[in-house]
Amino acid sequence: MDNGVPNSGVLSILPDGKSYMVTPLFNERYGALVKLYGWKLVPPMTAPRWITPFGQDFVLTGNGMAAFAELNFYERQHFKP
């Protein structure tokens, strides 16, 4: 849920078919996951990559979505940071 809307923070897939428009709350979640589990990625991530502000929302690339999915997996499996 993102502000009461069941969109997980993803507003749309952009016309290029490779990028996503995401909400500020998604960006915050992404940053928090990077802080906890970014060291597990290859190469390690110490700050969110592949996400760019766009108006009041953000554009996330396909690589960013892949990283988010992996980081989210670690959180859901309750891996220790």
C-alpha cells in the first residue's frame, strides 16, 4: 500500500518499456533497503542507484527494479543485515 493505494509505489511503466514511475514512498523504501542489504549486491551498493527525481515522483530503471526486487527478497526472508 502506498498512501492507501495498493500499487506498491509503482505508478506506471514508462513508454520505453524499461523504466518505471515510482512514488516518493517507494524511493524511501528503496533507500532503506539499500542501507540494510546493499552490501549483498554485486557490486555492492552503498547508496540507491538507477533512480532519478522527476517532478514530485521518481523514475526507476529496469536495473533499479531488479536491485529493488533482490533487496526486497532479502528483507522478506528476514536475512540479517
